[in-house]
Amino acid sequence: MNKTLKKGFLFIIFVLIKLTCNATEIILTDLQIRAICPSSGIDHKIAALIAAILGCKFEYSTGTSDDQVYSDPNAKADQLVEAVNSDEPILWFIRGGYGIDAILGVLCKKSLPNASKKIIIGYSDGTAFLIYMSQKYGCTAINGPFLKDLALRDKSPESSRLLLNFLRKKSSTLAIRDLVPLNQAARNSTRLCGKTTGGNLTCIISTIGTPWQIQTAGKILFLEDVNVEGYRFHRLLVHMLNAGLIKDVVAIIFGDCGKKVDPVIIHFATGNNIPVFKSCLFGHGKNNNPWGYGFNGVISKQKGRYEIRMCNPNC
């Protein structure tokens, strides 16, 4: 073999080793996980990547968010019920999109004897399910990256690391440490305590008037959204105000909502006497650090910076 071919061969071997190392960097085989797909579907390539990090095959649906309009909610609800009643302690959303709202109407009529024992992870379209399961059954519900996010490395390594540390019980608490006070009520606060809830604002609005309507009184409310025009985002906030879901909250923390709505958030914050904070560490952006539903949250000022630490009451 001449020197040129040898160098080329060694380069190919190096690339293959590098790709293999990268592909196996996130491994979840030590965790008992049931992948759930009650919202939009995925393609076979993404499914293969997820199967690689899970170490097993799994059931999933295909199709876009629009396709879910015509899917059978009873069939998908039965799959979700089977997952909730399974032996796997962790239920992890494959992705978001659309579809969970139609299923919840069926799901809330079902018997879920294992629900309180579950850890459920997701965000976006999973918001309503996380709210319902945490409020009704007191399970450990986590707003955090999808399995698709981990497989495609769509979120920051830190977001994945924090979530996996929690699941592997290396840490019993979750924290968001970049809170910026947006109004005087927030700046005057030294310590704020309350259970945590929230999620995607558009999806939260869809819970109003349902058996799984979000309960906000006495809570620290996390809010985020994506691809929403300023006036639409304002409409959603006004709807929450009009529905009485803002007046009794302890504090509001806005995550990544897109730059278009930043002026709306500032206007909302300055017009209210509720402490309002902003974070860049959760939402649909590159950072989606985990936070919990129904956790005991404490917002405090540490070394000149605001943070929220959250303790899981089930631990």
C-alpha cells in the first residue's frame, strides 16, 4: 500500500471512530424508558437514531402535525394508557407537534393505577399531558428535551446532562440560574416560594375549561412559546389574565419565546405587580434545561444573581 492510500485509509478509520464515539456519547440503556409518541410522528431515520441511544426498538407514529388531525384518538389513547400502566418507570416523549389534546379527552376516562409512580418527560405539545398527570396523579413530570432532541443533538449538552443526572439520581434538585428580574416586584423580592407549573403558553391556553385545566394559584409559573407573533402572544397572556390564571401566582418566569415577543413580555411585566423574571435556559431554543411540575420551588438571590431551585416532593 503506497503512502497516499495508507494516509487515506487511516483518515477513514479516524472518521469512523470519531463518528462512532459521537453516536454513543448519549446512551440511555441503563434507564428503564418507554418512548411515547402521542403527538406528531417521526421518520424512520430519526427512529433508528433514537433506538440506538435507547438500545431497543419501540413503537412510533409517522406523519406531520396536520396528519394527527385525522388520526384515531382512541387508538393513540389506548397506546398511551398501556404505556402509563407498563412497568417502565420513565415515559419519555419522542417529540411534540400536535395531537395530545384529542387524546386527553379519552385518557381522563381511563384507569391509570401506575400513574403516580411514573417519571414523564417532554415539553411543547406535551404540556397538557404533563399538567394533567402531575395535577391528578402527583407523578414526577419534567419539562425537558425530547428523545428526538437527544438523538439529533438539537439541545445543548448542558440541558441533556442536567436531565440525565436527575434521572440517574446524581442530583435530587433542578435549578435555573440565569433569572433576570423584569419589574420592580421581582427586583424587590429576596425569596419566593411555591409549587412549579407551566409550559408552552399556546398549549396551556388549550387546557382552559377542560378537566385538565392548569392550576396556577400559589404557583411559580413557567411560560415559553415558539413562532408566535407579538400580538398573538399578547392575546394569549390577556386570555390568561381574563381567565383569572395570573392574579394569584407567586411569580412568572418567561423562557425562550422568540425575540418578536420580547417587547410584549416587558410591557406585561411592567404593567403587573407580580414578580416577573426572564430566562434563556428553557424553551424551544438551543437551551432547554429541565424543570419540574409540582416541585417545591424557591426563587432567591445568590451572589447578586437570581435563580430558582426546585426539589421533587416524590424524592
